[in-house]
Amino acid sequence: MKLREQFDSLVAGQSILNIQYLLWKFLSYFQFRRYTAHLHFSSLSHFFLASFVGEIKIRLMAVISFVSLPMERVWGGRALETAYGRTLPKEDGVYGEAWELVDRPQEQSVVAQGGYAGKTLHELWTEQRDLLFGEGLPDSERFPLLVKILDARDDLSIQVHPPAHLAESLAGEPKTEMWYIAEAAADAQLYVGLRAGVDRGSFEKAIAQGAVAEQVHAIAVRGGDSIFIPSGRLHAIGAGLLIFEIQQNSDTTYRVFDWNRLGLDGKARELHVAESLASIDFSDIEPQMDVPQGNVIALCEFFLVEKFVLAPRTTVGNAHSERFALLTIVEGALEDASGQRWERGATVLLTRGNEHLSAVLPSVVLRTSIPC
């Protein structure tokens, strides 16, 4: 048996915690120091050893966490600080979003620690896609998903994202998303779809009269609810909600109404009435919150989101060992076999493989993957 094959056989099926110990044992057993003293380090030997060490390093990076990116928004607050213990850049700033996982031209998630510390999500996706994320994934230039936390202390604009068949002609990107309600004030609501009886003609009149809000269907919500928001669905998040948003990698939003308020710069924010009218699905009448199908709370061609309620010491891992998953901790905390811990609010990348994280406390976890 070759040296590398013997190591692979030794670690097969082992936990990440055991691999470090087994590596030490493996090297000691073969008297690695004495073994290497006899080698003539040809370029081939260098290549073998570098590849061998590199593979070990990858095996030990089963879980990758990223630095969160807080975003100021006129409708935001300080829940990222009070609910999740985040340190926010400005003491008096209002932060409506935290981008937990993003690969955009202007915004990049950066690995927080470990062997990939300082690497961007884009670098991981383009340089080590098959190794870290798995095979058969979308052949996209950028990582195809974006994960956010939304803190709405005020109503967001009434808006829509362009559907795929129109996005390019409108100089935008399609955006299908889902929302999981982490916390909700007693009177909190979402604005989703249109009220019964509303059509394009009446909606256009409402825009002219400044009465758009009266055309949109409102739904009372509570913590633990979720809803799927396909491209083309008119929507707005109401005040008093803390939400996890999982979406296509897109940042195209068309505002049709913004409650006649001013932005952080003291100016009215831009509206996109023509683009909104072209994008809105006027057949989307009075949708309701979603009903989970087992663990599945959202499923489309772009993502699969599952919800797990975990007792302490129970585990969650990849949906498929040959594909990555994202784990978002809504409540509680998770840890790996080495004792490294991730707290409420965190989203981590579980690379391809059989790694599982264990609940430290009673926990609620969202697992996001790309459907096979």
C-alpha cells in the first residue's frame, strides 16, 4: 500500500477531531522523520508532499465561517447588536441588514479564521469549487446564493424583483428569495401580493394617488413563520421584524412606493415605477404564509431550505455528503467535534463531506443547499 493510500484508509469515516490525532499517530508509526531523511527531494517528491499536506489541510477545514457585513438602512435598527451581540461600526447608526454570505462585485464575504483566513468567498468558489462545494453545481461566475439578516424597525419600501425572462431587458438580475421570521412584534405584518380585486389598471391609479399601500395584501406573522418570494411578487417587510433572508445572488430591487419618506442622506429615495409595473405578477392575489412540508420550508430550482429543531447533542450535517450546505443558527448554538462553537445568528459553510455539527443548546437551524 502506498503511503498516501494508507493515510486515506486510516482516516476514512473518522471525525475531524480524530484526524489530527490519527495524523500524528500515522507519522509516528512510520517514523516519518527517519523516512524523509532517506528521500531525494525531487520535484516529484515535493509535489507529492505538498499535495499530501494540502489535502490534510482541506480535510481539517470542514466548516468555514465568514466575517459579517453590516449595512446601514433608513428602516433599520440595532438588533444585530442587541439580539446577536454584534459590534456595529457606528454607535448612532441604524443597521437594517447584515450580509452573512455574499459574492458580489462590490461586496465580498471574507473567511474569518482557519487555513483559509483572508480568502474571499469568490476565491473559494472559483479556485476550489469541486473540492469545497462539490461537483455538478451551477457553472456560475459567482457563488449563486446570498444570505442576509434583516432588522426592520420601520416598514421597507413596497418593491419587486424582476422575473428571469425580463431581467436582462430591464438591466437587472432576477431575484427569488425566502424569508424566515426569527422574531416578530405583536402587531408585525408582511405585505405580500395584491388584494383581491386589484389589477394593473387600479394599481396604476393608486400610484398616481399615492395609495399603493391600500392595494397590497397584508399578512400578520409570528416567529417561526416562513414565506417564499418568487421574482415578480410584490412585497414589503413591515416594522418590528427580524428575518433571515436566503436568496439568489442578486441585488436588483425596484421600488414602487417608499411611504413618502426620506433616505439617510435626507433625500427621497429613487422609485422605479416603470420597471416595477413591468415586473409585478398581477395574478398573485392574497398569498398566505407557507406550510412546511416535513423539514422543508422552501424549495425551488435555486435553493432548498430545511428547518431543524435540535435537542442538545443531536447533530446536523450536509444533505448530501458530496455537496456543501449552509447552516444558519436561528436559535441556540452549534459546535464541531473539536469544540469550536458558533452562536445564534451565525451562518457557516459546511464543505462537502460527512462533517456534522452538534447542538450545544436547544437549537433551531436552517440548512440551505442547492437541489441536486
